[in-house]
Amino acid sequence: MTGFTKVVSGETAITARGMLREVAERALGRLWIDQVPVRLASEDASLWSPAPAESTRYDDRTRHGEQTRYSERVRPGEEPRPDEETQRDEGGRAPEEGRAVCWPGQPGPARAVLVRVGEMRAHALENGLTDVVLLGRGAPARAADVIVRHSPGAGPLTVLDGPDPGPLLRAAGDPDRLSRTLIVITGDDPGTETLRRVLLGMLADAGLSPTEIARRCVTVAAPGTAPAKFAAEAGHTLIEAPAPTAFGALSPYALVPAALAGADTSALLDEAASVLPSLTRPEHNPGLILGAILGGAVRAGRGTVVLGGYTTALTGVADWIAVLLDEAVQGRLLPVVQEGGLPLVPAEDMFLVTLDGRPHQDDATVSGPLAAQLAVWEYAAAVAAYLLGLDPTAPPVRAAAPTLDDGTGEPLLTDGEQGRAVEAHTADPALAEAGGLVPLLDALAARVGPDEHLALVAYLDADAEHGQGAQVRRLAALLAARCARPVTVSWGFRYPALGNDLQEKGVYLMVTGNVEHDVPVPDRHHRLGMLQLAQALGDARAARGNGRPVVRLHLQNRWAGFARLLDRARGGA
């Protein structure tokens, strides 16, 4: 089918062709009946209620080109699971009554603090604080990075969201940079707390007094949380915000660090405001259409969305979208960024959504300015979550803190000379029969089934220039060519590689590496490199516990080892 549908709101346009158009049209009927646009606009938390009124729900499944349609009596927003209690557990329950959370595409809380943040920015510049380091994780932190990247004249913003020592050592190794650094803390998790301890310890080692350190620290947190209490006790500037969710691109969690780095966030919100009225209506609603495309595709059997584009106008946006969908849709939809990790021939379970793409040729396209994209994609993620019976605002299930033991064991094989070699570890009997690194990679690729993906999880330095970011992307592309299935890329602490529905369809390749200089954590008996390796070992155990194939490759020297690994992935002897 060659026809396509287009929805336009100002400068924002959504198009869908063929099967995606059809599944979106069917999903829209359910969304209209359930009054989802009105309920989202009014921030109605009952959208995610575990026990709303019953209604008829229709799903479409595509199998070998044939469509079947069936209906079941289930509650809206809930998968049919006979004989299972409807009460959700701690990780899946709806928000508590009265608990304010970040809502998709709603900039109100952030706009209210922008005047104050502008004054803070001016005061920081007077004191020579021109660089911003953001300690935070997830979609809001990635959104802050994208906003600053697309803001002419903004200063540097460095996002620290993992325990790799490299970024912190680069900061500590440049005293001038450290002296002009302003710290913004938005995370509420043990990893962010560890990074805060290390970074504040570095400032103290540089000779700053507790008062001087406090002047450099800004915390964005929900009232009554541990970060808010610490900020009050330490004398840090505190900006209160609703509880964080994946929907934080227009919230204080993203806009405060972006504004402090010099981004024109007021103009960004004004730009976003132009698309917001369209998100409240049932028709000609770009967010509703995009959400119907995403959720409808999953329900029709297409569970992998490829995110790409043909211009550099929205560099980094696809990476933010991938994190947003991973968090909001909780693994039911697998996002793959087009720049690496795609098979040469796309399979039937995949569909392509391009940013500023080709409406008559791509499966779906989304075009529009950055601010509108931030609002529309958040709204669409919420709609898709509703269609898939998920609560995107529920507090995430936190993994247990990693066990600080070595636990590495003897490697299955070692490829290369001592000190520069690649060590391979696996507990899978079939994979353990491989006689070398190339056969091991071949055997791992062969374990990826026709409806599965290869998850490449790197516990390394994600920086593309100073770390292994570019090399990991190249490795993903090589592995995708080997297994002819999508290869996802994640960075350990950055966003969930484990713990969602998709882990049952993942084949895991984890890459760890020695650090030349480790960083101690103040008031603790461990170092960042130890934490990073412990996290990798814990993730490997979790994946093995779910019956998934896992290989961990350890680089004795990161640069030499990765060069060797890339050569082997190309098929080198």
C-alpha cells in the first residue's frame, strides 16, 4: 500500500504509510472512546489506574502477512492475564494520590523557576562559573544535553550518569576547568550519590571550603526526598520539582541545567507552547497520532522501532527518544538508533520512524522544531504506554546495589598478548566450546533468534572523543551485519539494559575494561572502577538467571583491546 496520512500542527508534521497508517487508525478509535486526549490534558492519573471500568479492547496481530482480529473483555490499559491479581507491585503501581509527577509535555513547573534560574546564571558568570556538570540519569538528563547542544552560544554541559572514572579524571586533571564548574544534581539514586561524593571531594581537594562548594551546587528534587534533604543540610541551592519520570524534557530536571549552561529555555518553552493546544484535542493531534503509530505497531506484532534521520538538524534527538521510550514503554517497544546496530535487511517486526524524513518513502516521519519534538514525543510515549497497558509514571524498580566482590573467575579464552588482550567469559556451555574470539562472536551471533536482538552493554567511557563511544558504535554495526538482527547499545548505568520484558529476547554481549587510574569514593571502601565492574558482573548474573546467553569480554587495555576486538568482529584471524 502506497498511501500515507499526514497530520500537521504549525511546523510539526506526523506522517504514516501502509501498515502503520492502518494500525494507527484502529488504535485511534480506542483512544477517542477512552477520552485519552482530555484525560492527558487534565493530568488525570486514573489513566494508569489498576482498576478502571471494563471496556472492549481490540488487538491486531500480523503473522506472515495475514491479519487476525480478536476482542477480549479487559480493563483499558491492562493486558489480559487470567487468574492474576490486578494489584500492581511496587515497581508497577500507579502514582499515589496527590503525588505530583512530571507529566508529558507540560512545561508549567519549569517556567515558574526560569526567572530565578536566570538570576543564578548571571551570578554564576560573575563568579567565573561558565561550565556545568550535570549529575543525573535517564531521559531528562539526555534531554538537557540535547537542548544545550542545539542552543547557539550555550556553554559546556557535561552529563555524568555512570561510574566510569574517565570523565571525572578529565575534570580533576584540568584545574582551570574545575575552578569554573557549576554542579547540578538531579538524580535520586545510589549511582548519582556516589558521583556527588566524588565530585565534591575533588572540589575539597582543590582547596575549596564547604561554603564555596555549596555556592557551586544546585539540586533539583522533589520535596522530602533524600537529595532535597541533603541539599538543605549542606546549604546547596534547592529547586523543588514534581517527582521525576521519563517525561522530564520540559521539566526543571532538564531545563534548569540547560538554562544554567546558557540555553535560551524561555524561547524553547515559547516554541513548545505553539504545539501544546493541538495535544488537547482528539483530532489533528500529532502526539496522539504518533502514540497510536507506536502502540498500534507493537500490538500488530512490530516491536522494534528504528529511529533515524537524514539531516544533522536534530543531532542527538534520536538517542533521547530511545531512552524516553525505553523508560516510558518499559521494554514493550525496542528502540534502535539508526546510526549503528541495524541489520542489512530489515525484518518484518521492525518499522522506521525518521526525523525530518521522506513522508512518501519511510514508514513514518516526524518533523518539526526541537521544542515541539520534545513535547510531541513525550505525549506519544504516554499514549503508547496506555495502549500497551503500562504506567509510565510509576517509580522505577531499582536494582539492588552491586556486590563488591571480584567474581570474575578464569577467562574462557584470552586473545592477544598479555596486557593488551581481550579476555572472554561465559557460563553458557554451548558458547564455551568456541575455540577463539572469532568463533565465539560467530556462535553468539548465531544464538540471536529471528525475533530477538543482541544487547551490547558497555561498561566503559561513553565519550565519543576521549572514551570508547565511537568504537562501541562501530562494534554494534559489525555485530548487526553478523547476526542480521538489531543490536542495541547501552552503557551500564545510563538506562536499563536489564529488568524489562525485552530481556527475555536479548542475547547479551557485555564489554568491560581495566582502568588506568581508578577514583576512590570518599567515606567508602571502594573505587569507581570497582563499582563499574561489580555492576557488570551483577547484570551478567541477572541475565543468566533469566536463561539468556551472555558473553562478557574484558579488555586488559581499553584502547588496544578494543582495536583488537573490532578486528575480530570484522572476521580477522
